[in-house]
Amino acid sequence: MSILNPETWTLLQSIVVFSLCALVIAIAGTRITRVVDQLADRTGLGEATAGAVLLGAATSLAGSVLSVTAAYRGHPELAVSNALGGIAVQTFFLAIADMVYRRANLEHAAASAPNMMQNGLLIGLLALILLAPTLPDATVWRIHPITPILIGFYLYGTRLIQGAWESPMWRPSITRDTREDKPEAMNRLPPLARLWTEFLLLMAILGAAGLVLEPAATTISTKAGLSQTIVGVLLTAVSTSIPELVTSVAAVRRGALTLAVGGIIGGNAFDTLFMAASDIAYREGSIYHTMTTDTERWVALTLVMAAILIMGLIRRERYGLGRIGAESLAIMVLYILGVGLMFGG
């Protein structure tokens, strides 16, 4: 006879499922970094573009599936907080990657035109999301007009990023601490077909983990008496963002600094599409108008973090206090402030 009541037993089961999914996401996310780095060299995309499009999409897939599933099942607060909380925590992870790289500040070593273009795209997308709740709550086929604008702006920005890599109109000054994107020798790379197969398989694993994660997160929210915003920002957003932390640290250790920064910022830009996809999946109207004060605050804080990051990429401080960039410290403080405000009311 079980000494646990049914509700406690259900909560424990959900926590176990949640933890296993987070572990699967971490393992698959670690593996996919190396695959994307090699695909960047094989296809000639370059680390910044591969980080933005391939790595960003792949590592964000679990979170995307979770947000869309939550929206479709009528849990808009979880869908929105997971999407927007993920962008904030991934920016925080970039500051952690800066702490791992000891030679110089990451903003100095990985400065590039594509990475700055990606950050500009992210700021524009976040501003559109923050604008949406202030517009009339009008939809076409239950889809808010901001949704197609978000998708179109993202696609246009991705073209600009590729152009900034192929024919940059601006280049950072090269110093002894600058790490440029240098492709590996082709004869040392696996066949292209094998790389794409492995990439798609890992993406499928990440997507499946996100699908299983959503009901577990909803149960934890209900049984533990936590708001869906807290669960979304601190549990699902962090767990589905583990690949970004793992991949950025792994890329830094591999010396692929452009991929590390591009993967985080590109993943953040891709994550804004969670909102567009969730709005399409949400059948009760505009998902933007379900945003709470907490989620709107997270968008504003993330905008500030993104602005600080782009200024850091332009300023390019070589060494900060403890060899950590001032921008990275500011980003960490802002994230911790956001968490504190969420619990403080």
C-alpha cells in the first residue's frame, strides 16, 4: 500500500518525467553542436549563419514544441512564459559562456557583422512582441496580424545575416584575441549525407522531448500550486534551454566562438517564432493579449539585455573584471533581478 496520496504520487511522476526529458535534451543538445559546426564547414554557410539557423532551430525545437502544445491545449500562460523566459535565460547562458572562455571577453573575441545583425534582428522581433498587446485584439482566422509580420521579419533578417557573412560592409578590428571562423579541412569532415541524417535524428529527439515535457510541466504547475508563468520561466524555459548552455560552452571549448555566440543569439531570434506558432495554435484568439505583467516585464528586460550585448560587441572590451566582460556581468544582474521581481510581486 502506497504511503503517498494520489496527488503527491502524480506530482512525483511528473517531476521524474520532467527530469528525464531535461537529461535527454542536454545529451542531444551536446551532440548536435559538433554536427552543426561540421555542417557549417561542409555547406559553406559559416558559423554565424549555421548557429542562427541550424543550431538555433535545433536546440530550440523542444521549447517550440512545448509552447505550441501548451497553446493548443488551452494553456497560453505556459506557452508565452516558456517562449519569452527561454530567450532571457539563453542570454544569461551567454554570460556564463563568457566566464568559461578565459583568454579574453567573448564580446571581444567573437565580434562579427553577422552576430551583430542577428542581435539587431532579435531586438526588432522582441519589440514587435511587446507592441502586440497594445494593439487592438483583432484576429483573422483567430491569428493576430503581428504573427505573419514576425515570421516575415525573421525570414528577411535571416537573409541579411547571410549577406553580412558573405559580403560584410563592416568588419571588426583583428587583434591577437580575435577568433575568426576558419573552416576545417574537407578531408577531415564526415560525408554531408551522414551529417544531415544525424542532425535530423537529433532534432527529432529534441522535438519528442519537448512534446513529453509539456504535460509534465502543466501537472507540476497544478499539483505544486505554482503559477504557469513561474513554471514556464524557471522550469520549462531553463530545461528546454539546456542545449543552448551546453552547446555554447562546448563551442567555446572547441574554439568555435562565432558559433557559440551565433547559436545563442540565433536561437533567441528563432524563439520569438514560438509566439507566432503558439498564436496560430491558440484557438481562442490572440495569444499576445494573454500576456501577463510578468511576461511583459521579461520581454522588456530581455530587450535591455540584447541592447547591452550589441553595445558590448561594438565596444569590444578585451579584458573585464576577472576576465569577464562588463556586459556579461550586467546581463547576469538583470536576469537575477527579473527572477527576484517575479517572486517579489
